[in-house]
Amino acid sequence: MKTVDEIIRSRRRSIGIQVKDDGRVIVRAPLRMPDQAIQDTINKYRNWIIAKRKQVEERRKAVPAETFNEGDLFYFLGNKYPLVFLHDLPADIVFDNAFYTASAPPVFVRKRLEAWYRKTARNVINAKVNALAAAFELKHHAVKINSANQRWGSCTCKGTLNFPWRLIMCPEPILDYIIAHEMAHLKQMNHSKRFWDTVGIMSPDYIKCNKWLTDNSHLFSHF
Ligand SMILES: [Zn+2]
């Protein structure tokens, strides 16, 4: 089994090793760092990487996969709600402290749920983006909702804010932090100290939120 899946060089000053929720190991290195120096660092941390990957895999196995049958639990804004089958509903999914839908094979139920998450994410996230834009005089180009699974948001240099529909599974303070983080990139397209100072003004608890994401984002990665 190889130790590292990908080495990404960029304009950064130090080397960093990250074990993603899906178990992939990413090494980020400065542009001009010699290959040998990167390899030496990987060798030095080999045991740590293997232990960390094992931990990530065990954590993932501990979360049961959804079957999209009645009684399955699904997250919305940090809380879990059961799936309940009911006929003659006015919409594909009706949410009222439970996800109500007509009985159907799992593949259809999954599609309906994803459509509901997408639509709800679009409404909730748009409202929050507009409120932050007004409060902090930020100009964005567009908001897009995507299916990303390992990434909680991004901001393009044109000012397009991308968020995965899964984001509205997270507790609201986390959702607010992710939106603030991406909108802070409208001012600073990097992760410099000035960037984090801007995030800190918009989302004072950002350090706690980052820690929460490291510990919990595996809860939302399958579906
Ligand atoms: Zn960022």
C-alpha cells in the first residue's frame, strides 16, 4: 500500500501532510522543494500517516450507511430526523421534524432527498450570503450549489461561491462559518494572516468550527 496518494506543489512556505476523510493522503509542498526533501519528510512521518489513516477508516466504518428505508436518519442543520413513508403528500418530500415521502425503492427515495437538500441548501445559503454581503460590503458574482463530497466550499477568482448541498446537514454555526470563510476569500484569495483576521471578524468562533469539521465531517460524507 502506498503511503501518499498525491503531492501538490504550490506557493507555500512549509510542507503539510493531510489525511482526508476518504483515507487519501495528500502532501502539500512548496514549489521549489527538492523531491528528496519531500520524500524524507514522508518517511519521517510514515508511522503517523499509517496510524492516522487507520483511525480515519475506523471512524468511517462506525457510521452506518443509509439504506433509504423507513426509519433511516438524515441530518438537517446538525440534527437527525427519521425518514417516514406516507402517501398523498403535497410534495416529493415534506419536512416536519421528519422527512415524509411516499414509499418507493431506495434509489428513488435517495433522488428525492437529494433534490430536497439541494433546493433547501440554495434557499438557506443564498439568504445567508446576501445578509453577509450587505453587512460587510462584499461583492460576489454568483452562488452555486454542487455535489462535492470532500470539500465544504470554494471561491473562484471571479467571485463565484461554490457550496455542496451537504452543507445544510451541518449545524448552523458551521454553515455560517463556511459561508464566512468563502466570502472572506472575496477580499483575500489566500489563507494569509489577513485572511484569517477577516474570517475572525465575520465568524468569531472559526477556530472551534474548523476543529469541529476535522472531527465530524465524516458524518456527512456518504449518502
Ligand atoms: Zn479557504
